[in-house]
Amino acid sequence: MKANMQYDDFNHPDALNYDAFMKDVNEVRTTDNKGDVIIIEDIFALYFAELREILDLKLFVDADADERLYRRISRNMKNWGFSMEEVATYYLHAAKHREIEFALPTKKYTDIIINGHQMEGTAKHIICSWIYSRMNPASP
């Protein structure tokens, strides 16, 4: 990638087909065979007020910037065959700014912020217990 190249901006909320997404979410919520727990995972899951209002538990997995960059490099090189230079260039010219503008500020809407380096232990136990309580409401 060249520094002046135009990028598909998949790190902007407009990249999500929000109307179709909400239609799917509402269909799942209102069907006769709906699940006890519906998990929505997306970098913009907490960006949209309408979606936040229907979520019972809002989580944010927080990892430091180096860890996020490392995960992006690993994923994009492995899954899409990008070179290290391509990933770094895209990150520096597009993704980093969108992350700061749109994803990180949504932490203020969360019920629980999870340390991305400490996925085991107490946080995992609390979340699993909450999910279990929703699946088995009569349990103590």
C-alpha cells in the first residue's frame, strides 16, 4: 500500500449496514425460538444508542495499543495475506484514528471493562455466572 492510497474504511461506523444489522438483531429477539442469551460482538456494538438501549450487559475488552496493533498485524497477515508494511501503513493512516474516534470512547457506556490481558479468573467467572443466570433464571 502506498501512503497516499485511498482505503476502504472498515473502521468507521458507516461501514456497518446498521439497518440490516438491527433488523437481524430484532428478528432474533422476537422469534419464538429466541435464545436466552444473545451475544453481539463488534467494535461498534456500543457506538449506537439504539443498540445500547436493548443490551442487558455491555462489556468492553480493553487491551493496550501495542497489543491491539499486534493482534491486527497477526490477523491481517494470517487471514488476508497482508505484509507487515501493508498492515502498518493501513493502521497508521486509517485504523488508528478511527479507533480513537469511534471505538475507545464507547468504554463509557459499558457495565464491565475487561482487561484484555487477563481473560481468565474473576472477570470470566462473573460473565459466565451472569450468562448462566439468564439461561437458568430459577437457579440460585
